[in-house]
Amino acid sequence: MDRIISLQSFVEVAHYGSFTKAAEVIGLSRLQVTRHVQDIEQWLDLRLFHRTTRKVSLTLQGEEALEFAKNILSSVADLESRAHSHNHELVGTIRVATPIGLGQNLLFDVVEEFVALHPKAQIQLVLSDGLSQLVEERVDIALRYIDLPHQQLIARKLMHIDSVLCASPDYIAKHVTQDSPLERPRDLAAHNCLIHSSNHQWRIVSATSDEKVPVSGNIQANEMGIILKAALRGLGIANLPCDLANQYLRSQALTQVLPEYLAPGHNLWAVYLSRDHQQNVVRAFIDFLAQRWQGDVTRAQ
């Protein structure tokens, strides 16, 4: 019996309440995970789970065993990491939560470079535009666009990413007219704005003003990639982070609107729970991000 894999199977089933989901995460079949859990139960002579057709839940003995299993796996990972560090190798798995657009663009390039340099490191990307729960989703690092992190979290500022108001040339040609101008922030009220679900008021600043403008439109999404796609198809005006928009501004597939005004962006932070017992590979990846992202992302000229 591979007790490490069996313990991992036990921990994952306990976390997700599902043999099927645990199998997906570990990369085994559901039958293999079931057998690993049965092996642990036979080894310990304990029943770890209540099993029904609808639900899997821990027994009282399972709840007690779970903490020991987590500590064993953490110690094994730390031992492996320390052993390889003597050979200057980084080993281990890093679970990174990231906004979808960032994960598909800037972050992916860094991940590709990191795993090429450290082939024994594994990175699991959790892509979501929502705020990941570090404990519940067992995230090592969460990348977040926030002004300041919560005081209970440890965070490292990586860079600032500007935003830009933009639309396709086709939209501008059809909809920016004498009757529907686009010269001041208040003119946005007469236009179809493509809205991220979390931002119905766009902050727009100039040398002499700083205002929040209510916007509305017929397309709303909780993922920036959809907003970008809609803007490229001429469906409205978007407020996009520059890491997504810049290549399209350079190719002129998108055009900046209200160029005399700015839409301030956000700071990007690497957020994590604690430095205690943090694997070497996690610390190294945070340092690697900070090194690669030393410069802010500003609007393409």
C-alpha cells in the first residue's frame, strides 16, 4: 500500500465530500481513490466516512484522523522540499488562484518559464474572477486586484495594472455621432457600456476631476474575457485592464475613448495566509513573480 497516496485520497475525499471530485483532483480513477481510502480504514481499523448514495461525510473517528493525515502530508512535502533544496532543486505543488484574464495571459507566460526552470515543480491554476477562499480551496497563493489586502492576510504587491476605456473602430463609427458624442465622462450615459458584474460605476479622472460615472448596457459578465470579446465585436464600450487590452490597442482592433481621461486600474497583490511552514517552492514562485513583474502595466501608446 502506498500510504502517502492513500492519505492524500482520504484528505481529498474529506475536503470535497466526494470520491469522484477527489479522483479528479488527484488524477486517479474513482475506483482507485475508493480502494486507497479502504486501505487506510483497514490499516487504522477505523471507519472514516459515512457513505450514502447522496452524501459522503466524516465519522467522528474520521474527523480526528483527518488532522493527523494533513500534518503527515504537510511534513512529507516539507521534507521532500528540504531534501531537494540541498541540490538547489525546487519540488512541490503550488496552488495559485488567479483572475481568469490574468491567468490566460501574463501569468501563463510566467508559469511556463518557471516550470521550464524547475521541472519538478507543479503548478495548479484556479481561474476565477471571484475572490478565492484560501482555506476552503486550499490555495497557496491568491493573485488579487485590490487596493489594500485584508489585515489578517499576508500580501506582497507585485505591480499596478492600468485600465483603459475602449471600443472597436466599428462601434465608434456607428454610434459616436453629433447626437451621441463621446467627449466627456457623462456622455457614457448615452452609450452601450459592457459591464463587469462587480463594477457598475466607472471611476474616471483627469487633471481637474475625479468622478464615478454610473454606466449601463445590454451585456454584463463576471469574466473580463467576455467583455473583451464583446468590445472586439463592436457591441459597446469596455473598461478593460491594460494587460488584456494593450495588444488590441496596438493592432488598432480597439481604440481608446475619452483619451484625455484616465480610468485608474488596480494594484495586483500576491496574497497568502502565513509564512510558517510555507514550502520553498511557494516562496520561490512568489519571488519569481515579483522579479518578472517589476514594471507596472500602462496603456499602450
